[in-house]
Amino acid sequence: MRAKISFTFIALTSLRLTACQQMPFDAREATIDSVHHALFSGLTTCRDVVSSFLARIEALNDRTNAIITLNPRALDQADVLDESLAAGNATGALFCVPVLLKDNFDTADMPTTAGSLALRNLRPTQDAPSVTALKNAGAVILGKANLHELALEGLSVSSLGGQTINPYDATRTPGGSSGGTGAAVAASFCVFGTGTDTVNSLRSPASANSLFSIRPTRGLVTTSGVVPVSYTQDTIGPIGRSVKDVAVALTVMASTGYDPTYNYSALIPPSMRDIDFAASLTTGTLKDLRLGVLKGFFSTSNSSEVTPVNTAMTTILQTLSSSGATLIPIDEEIYNATAIGAALDVQQYEIRELMDAYLQDPSRVGDIPRTYTDIYTRKSSTNESNNDFLVIPAQYSYVHTALTNSTSSETYIHRQHAIQNLSLSLASTFTRNNLDFLIYPEQKNLVVKLGSPSQAGRNGILAALTGSPVVALPAGFSEPTEEAPVGVPIGMEILGRPWSDEALLKTAWQIEQLMKVRRAPEWALESVEVKEYNAVPEVVPDRGNVDGVYPLGSLGV
């Protein structure tokens, strides 16, 4: 009912559209509600909404290098939706909402490359179920965003898409691996975007770009049709500029329900089926919440990269306490993100088998490698040596392990047992301290500079291994500098027990309204002339700032 409009209303709208000059739709900081208000009050058309975002991408993408490709059918889809609007059939929670996908989501009308030159010819013949759900809800898929190649790190640099730049500080990365999505959402290139998360990859770009995201409980949203990394750790979700937009997007993405190709979805409890995560957002309260503060997820050093994070978190914690929440320090030695990741991360044991199955699926056509090993060993079409992939030095060990190990490894089996013990320990921490949620900074330090060897200091591994739901939200900014005119964004995480996604979003909404932290990048508030497009403009990613597409010999493969 929320998007249904009457024939009488449409008739009046049509009169207004012909009787007065329409103002171009303003895409800056647009939300789902603002798009719908403009459409349903007759202020704009779906084609104009889509054109406004395309104009921003065409004019401003060179500042972020966030976009890999645009959907050539986006304007056609907008025209179809305008016909529905005129006919009184404007239904769907995401009616005419422009969305960008991380370029590891399968789409039948665009390549799915995962940022890799080796996969530039990969053409899925069907959409991922989550993409189908977005389209069925009325979303217009604008295109694909850059990512860290194959989603294997947090720097958001790839052999196909180049280096994505943080829109708040052009000397820094945008987090990752969903950094193209994060930068694009922050710059108002779409209303919201999708990301994947194997360790930190939804929450890192949210933190680095003053955005909101949710890594849902493992199983809530099927990962089918998404380039895989880890069956144990992978999940997908939305990144947006408000909690409400994230909640609406999650509702749609989770509407696929049980998926026989994704066994974790069998765990969805009846209470979580067909749930509207946005419906109850305003009913939460911070009063009497018991929040465990993970001391081991903070850095105790004092530096220009760490101190701003601790300062922002201190302000957040003090405000939460003043609002009636009870803070309980949690200083158990087990909660050390670096140690947990080094000891228990299993993605490098699972990726080869998963990628082999993904690449060999007959629904994916094109001249592409058909095994994970083939990505790193087959000859380039233009060179004797293989230059079709990017592996930064910090990933050498990862790739070696992935090429030579599997789920039959004794180390892998040991780690899976240890993950079960970690999950039990986490449940014990919640029960022993009577906690509602855990809270901590997403990253102990500011998002790293361009050229850094890795995205150090992130805390996402706990949720990734235990399958717990976690919301990332803005916590503050560092002091403004010449490089960062409004400061570098700082984010935090709130982690809950499995299937507490709705309660997490309600708490995040309360914090959002209380703190009002989010600010747009300074240049993203510039207005852009909206053109009358006959076709979707071409956007070519800038690979000139890739600092190394490493030759085969570098890996010793």
C-alpha cells in the first residue's frame, strides 16, 4: 500500500506536470523517501531521477573512480516505471530507487568481473536472487561499483577498476572490499548500494565513508549468485546514508527467504520470515540497554591515526550513557581481532573449491578462466606472461594457501572446531553479563592511506566467524585538514546475538537520531547540471593509479 497511488491522483499529477516547469531532481543526499515524495507528488519522473544520478556519475566519478560499468538499460527501465506510474501501478518498496551493485553480484544485463581483468568477459545469464528481489521491488540498477579484486582485501584496488579514492580525503582508501560502493553512496551516485562481507567488507567502507550498513545474521540473505570467497564467512547486505534506507533495502534483499542452494537459509526462524525491518525502527529505546564495550578492540596507542578514533568513541559512549544505557567493560583476552583473524580465518581454505564451482556453472558464459588456479596461471590474450590479475604483496601468502589447500586440510578442520568454540564463548559473554549488544570501533585507526600494504586495524572478524548480525554506523570525524576538509570519517559497530537484526537496527536508528554524525563529502554537495540523456553515458574506470598488476613470477606459481 505504501507505494500504491490512485488513478485520480495520477490524473492530477499529469495536469501539474504539463502545467508547470519541472525542477530537476536533486540527487544530493537523496533517500528512498525523498525519491518517492518527488515521484508521487508529481515533482519529477523516474527518468529524471535516474538521469540526475547518471549526471553526477558522469561529472564526478573521476574524483573517486568508484564505478566500473553502467547499466545500458537503466533509462529504458526508468521509462517502463514511468508508464507504471502513469497507469497507477507504482508499487514496490524500491519503486524507481537508483541502486549500485558491487561488481561481484551476478546480473544478466551486465558483466560480473569482481574487478579482475581475468574475468572481464564473464557474462552471467541470470541475476543473483538478491538482484532479482531488488528489481521486483522496483529498483533501477544503475551499474556496478569497483571493489578490491575478488574481494580479497580492504584497499579497493583492482586490475580492472583501478584504485578507488576516499571522497573525504583523496590521500586515503575508501575501505573495502566494497569500497567502490561506499565511495559511490557517500558521493550520492545512488540512493544505496550493495556489498559483500567476508571479514569487514560491508562495514569497513561504511566506516570510512560516514555511512550505515548491516552485516545480517548468517543465513538471512542468500549469497547465491555472488562471486564467492568463503562459505563460512560470506554474507551480503546494503550500504546507505541512513538507517531507514538500510532497513528497507535489507527487507527486500531478505525477501528471497529459503534458498535450497544456500543451506544456511534453512536456519531462518519463523519470526524472521517476511519481516519488515523498517516498520518498527522508531519503537526502540536506548534507556536501560546493556552494552558491552570490547576493550580489546580499541588501540591504546596515541597517534594521529589512532587518537581521533578513541576520541570519537569516547564521545559516543558518554552520550549513550547519558541517554540511559549501561556500559559494561569487556576485557576478556579472547577478544583480540588480530589474533582471532590470524588463528581462525578460513576463507583461504574454502575459496578455491567455491570459485571452481562458480566459474564452471553453465549459467556463466564467456571466455574466462574455469578454475581458481586458472585465474593465476593461464596466459593473457595479449601477453606471454599473465598480467590479468592483481595481488598486492600482503596477499602472496593468502593466494599460495588458497592454491594448495582445501577444506580437507587438518588446519581447516581445526579452525572450524575453534570457530564453534568462539561462538560459544561469545554467547557466554552475552549471557554472563546480561548484554543486549557489544559495541566497539569498526577500525582502531583511521582508514589507511593510498599505497598502504593492507587495511590494518579492522575489527570485523568476530561477526564474520560467528555469523552474528552487526550494524556499522558513523561515530565521528577526525579534525579537518587540507586533505580532509570535513575530517576523515570514523565508524563503529554494534553486534548482537544471531537473529537480533531488527533490534540492532532499532538501536542504530536511535543513535542516528541522537548523534546526527553523518556529513557528506565537501565536493559531493556541488550541484551538477542534469542532462536529457538519450542513452546511458559510458564510464571508463581509471586503471592508471593501479600500483602493480603483478606478474606470475612474483607469486612463484
